[in-house]
Amino acid sequence: DLRIGEVFSARPLEGAKKLLVLEVDLGEERRTLVAGIAPYRRPEELTGKKIVVVANLEPAIIRGVTSQGMLLAAQGPEGSLALLTVDQPVPNGARVG
């Protein structure tokens, strides 16, 4: 179940160099995601960004934080990270497919 989510806050996970905690608006609900993208993105770059979220995963506890989904990204050139986003206005929670 892929959905569009808007990041409304992002912060580093205390004690983890690679992890960020994202709060994401999926339209009818808000979820917390833990993502290993800290080497590639600063938290302030993510706020307001529309991302693609895998919404039907079982929650996982990562370093004490419950992650309720996963963002989608692709490896770019020379080890960079490209987040999957949308190129037009789309409502939060819209299904991808």
C-alpha cells in the first residue's frame, strides 16, 4: 500500500548517526517513520516534502522508536540518495499505483 505523505517534522534519532525520525501526514492519520537517511539529508530539508510511503508494513521498533512505515528512495549516482516524490500537487494519503 503506497501512499503520499507530507513530512511535517524531522529530527535526528538521539544516539544514532544514520537515523532520522520523520512525522508524516498521510491524510486521515499521522505516522512516525524511522529512516536511515541522515547521511544524505538534513532534517530541515525534509519538512514540507511529499514522499512515497509504504503504509502497510507491520510497525517495527528501531532504537526505541516505533516506525510505522517506510519511505521509498533510490540510489543515485556516486552513492547519493534520491527520495521518491511527486511532481504535482497531490493530497496527503493519495494512493500510488
